[in-house]
Amino acid sequence: MTRFSFLFLTGLIILQRELSEVLSERQEQQADLPPRGWNSYDSFSWIISETEFLENAEIVSKRLLPYGYKYIVVDYLWYRRKVKGAYTDSLGFDVIDKWGRVIPDPGRWPSSSDGRGFSELAKKVHDMGLKFGIHVMRGISTQAVNANTLILDTIKGGAYEESGRQWRAKDIGLTERACAWMPHGFMSVNTKTGAGRAFLRSLYHQYAEWGVDFVKHDCIFGDDLDVNEIQIVSEVLKELNHPILYSLSPGTSVTPAMAKDVSGLVNMYRITGDDWDNWGDVAAHFNVARDFAAANMVGATGLQGKSWPDLDMLPLGLLTDPGSNEGPHRKCNLSPDEQRIQMTLWSMVKSPLMFGGDLRTLDESTYDLITNPVLLEINSFSTNNKEFPYATSRKNIKSDKCFQQWKSRNLKYESASDTHVLGLSSCKDQKAKGWAVEAIDEDIEKICWKDNIGSKHKPPLCLYKKKPLLTLGEEVIYKKQYQGNFHLLTTDTMDFCLDASPTQKLTSQELQTSSSSRCRWNSNQMWELNLNGTLMNSYSGQCAAVKMAKANFISGGIRSWIATGRRGEIYLSFFNLSPDRMVISANMLDLDKVLPGRDLSKASCRYSELFSGKDYGVAKQAISIEVEMHASALFILNCISLG
């Protein structure tokens, strides 16, 4: 072992010890640092049992807790019976109490029998020194609405009464606002009624009584945004004596403008669709991470603490498949270099770190990656985290044949061309104010985006406006709730209408566009054109916006991120997203452009690279390194002022 290697290893050990001590001191401050933990979804989908959950929790306690991983979260459908016919969007297999609230299936969670809920399981998790978390869906279950259960009044006790009658599930369930990707499972509640608010309050009071420390609230953000329910839940959580960390999911189509409406109400919120173990998902996170960092959303004010944009779980180790009825059965599809890119980006962005693999089969290389003390130090304590736009690169191509082989098997390759991309944004966003009516005849009108986005040769993006076709029964509801709203057709036929929310949870590499499906009576197909030129959707209250996108290699190019350490060190990361080996460089004087208060022209900077352990000595004019395809480098610069 060389002298430098010995000193480098010693430094890592010291850093690891300091990191553990500081994390321990700040454990109880709600989301003061990006939360860390383990979530069951990537490895067990919805079918995890109590034994499997506790086995993973015990490993977190013994091996990951010293590194700040403390939240142990059971993901969705813990209330669904694991029997023939049950799957992610089945109906009639859930366990609910007399108040219409889902409760753990005692067949999968034996400790929940006799009405104990998750209280016994939470106690076991707490005894391990960990925090217990659950996944919940927005609104109320379809099963409760069908059963028309009573609603609990947690303030007065007993059934909720108002206007001289008891209120039930059918009084508050909004069937036209079913969760788009689980339409048979859950629907929104009418938060304008006292009964609707009482039902939501009863849910979170129950979670607090169980000892829940973390709630992942799903089908509530992004395309499925319901600000009213988020606001009410946030207010209820403030009332509780038991603190609960509040997380939102998923994040398809989320923009910083949209997130600003909710970031102060929560502690973490997804800014992508579901992230799985494929290269397209990893590469697609760079743009959205850049945008949220540039908008100063990282570590902003949150619910009784801070809030953090969330890039989703780390799908590493032994996994299952999306929506599967099978537990962990396959290894992560990402190469070791691609896994390192993901962990490095998550750390530089200060995203929450929620590991998703089955910890019972955790291999040492994955363990070393997710517990790397430098990456965790950056994730917890670095500042000024942002994309570094001044990095340059040149190809070091192995062979054209290698490139052609990569192109032929990469399904995300598209030729370079401009295209309109239709997405959703906050109605407060100026970029959403661009729609106008163009009359065709007395029966049909077009609503067109007024700006050709810089291309005079391209026709404007237009949609066809039609009133919804309703039955006699639906006509009454329409006049009461959606008068003035209309369907939007992608063609001048009545076959397909524009949906504001996708019918499934999109993976993050897919373009964040609205989708079309056969016209039906559903609020996510109802639109309203406002006088200010915004086109608002009735499902989420978001507005449609159009931008010009360039179709190209979705996985191509190089990226670089920079941050400042708590001791003044500089972290500079290079990411090669292209299919070629690249030489990536950064001019030292360009670092000053993004680091406030630094003048590196009057400093001597010694730098090393984390993953190779190589000491490069004193930096001259530039930092440069050859990076393999889908690989990364992370430099640590320690600079001394020369006066």
C-alpha cells in the first residue's frame, strides 16, 4: 500500500466516524437532512410479509443505521389479501375497518390481528432504533365507498354528523376522480365537505396511534396533483403529538413551479416517475435534477422542517418487477458503473436515499456504494449543489462498430429533430399562458397553442374542443360540477380524448406528455379555457403547456455537477452518459463562475479522484480525465488561499 493510499483510507475512516456522530446528533430534527432508509417496493412489489419486512429491518439496524438509513417503509397494498385474483388494481380484496379505513391484512401481518393495526410492528422497528413508515393512497378506497361505511369524527367521537344526519363514504367519494393508475382501488374525497376532511383526519390520527413515523402519500402529486388534500393532510400532521415525515409520490410531469405550491407543506416529494434499473431511467434524471437545483428547491422550507426533491428509490441489489405478484428474484440490470452514476448523482443533488433492494442478499459492492462516506457526506452536508455547465469533452471512440452495436440495441435512440411536447404545469406559470380558440364551424372549435416555438415552418399544435357526451344521469353532475368544461380531441373525430393523467405510472425516461384514451366521463378528461390563455384540467387543477423538444440521444452527452463541502472543499463530478469513451475537462477558473465567494486564481488546489483513489497533486489550469461510457468520476479539491 502506498503512502497516499494509506492516508486516503485513513481519511475515509475518519470521515465515516464523523458522519455517524453528526447524523446521530441530528436524528430527531424533521428532514433537517435528506431522509434515508429502505423501502419494500423495488424488491417485493406489494406482496411483502411481516417476516420479510422485519428481516430487512434488522439488517438496516445492524449495518445501515450508522450511515443515516433509519426509515423502514412498507410500500403499497399492505391491506390487500394475498389470494388468487388479487393484483395491483383488483377490487374487493382489501381489509377495511368499520370506518372505511384500510388496515393491515392479518394474513400477511399477524401482529395486526385483534385491531392492533401496525402498532406492534412499529414498536419492533422502534426497538431496533429505526423509524417506521407506510405507503398510503390518496382519498378513500373504492371498497369503502361500495360498502358505504360511516365516517369517524375524531374530534367529537363516534360517527360524523352534520346537518342532522350521519355522513357515509358515498357522500364524500368522488368516483369521477379515481386514481388514474389504480382506478379500481382509490378515489379522491370531497375536501369541501366537513365529512371529507373528517375522514382524512381519521386516517392520520390512526397512523399516529400506530406509531407511524413516515408516510409516503401516492397518486397525489405530479399528473395526479390534489393540492387540497395535501394541504389538509399537512394541517392534520401539524396537530399530532407524534411527528410524521410527509412524502409525496409519484412525480411524473412535475416542474419547479408546480412543486413550489406544495414544498412548504411536505418534507420530500418525487420529481420523476418510477425509477427502475435501466439506463434510460438513470440518464433521464439529469435534466429534472438540474431544474430543481437551479430553482433553489433543495432543502427549502417544509413541514415543520425542510423539504427535498426526491429522485425516487435506488433500485440496486436483488429486485422484482413493476406491479409484480412475485418477490425478489433477479439482480439489478445496471452495470457497476451505471450504479455508481446513480448513487453519485443522488448524492450531489441531495436527494433522499431510499434503498430498494432485498437487504437479505446484499452484496458487498452494493453495500460499499450505498455507505460510501464521501458520497454520504456530500448528500448530507454539501451546499451550493448545482449542475456545472462549463465542462467540455472530446470523444475517444473505440470503434464505429462499437457505436453502431450500441445504437442498434438502444430503444431510446431517435433521430435529431424538433417536436412539440405537450405537458402539464402550474397555472401560475407564464409558460402555460398560450392557448386561444380558433373557430371551425358552429359545432366544433380548435384550441391552439399560439406560439410555434421558434419554427415558422411548423404548424401550431391544436386540439379539438367538444362538449362531453353524457347520459341523462351524468348531465346533472356535469351541470353541477363541470359546467363550461369540455373534452379535447387529438383529432377531429370523437374517438380519443386528452387525459391529464397517464393510465399507469410512467417510468422517468418517457416524455412527460399527456396521453389520449377513449372519451369517457372522467375529470382527468375535462378541460376549461381561461381568459388569461391557460387551459386548466379539472382532475388536478394544472394547466397544459407546450415546449419544443429536440429528439436526440436521450442517453447521450456528458454532464457535470459541483458542490461545496462543509470544510470548504470542492466536489466536482463528471458523468459520461454517451456510448463512447470521453475525455472530460473543466477549466479551474470556470469553477469560480458557479461558486460564490471563491477566487481560485489566488489559490493552490490539490485534488484527488474518489473512485480510483488517485492523487493528482496540485491542479494547474484544468482538471481532465478519461471516462468510460456510462461511467463517472468524482474529484475532491482542497484549496489553500495564496493571499
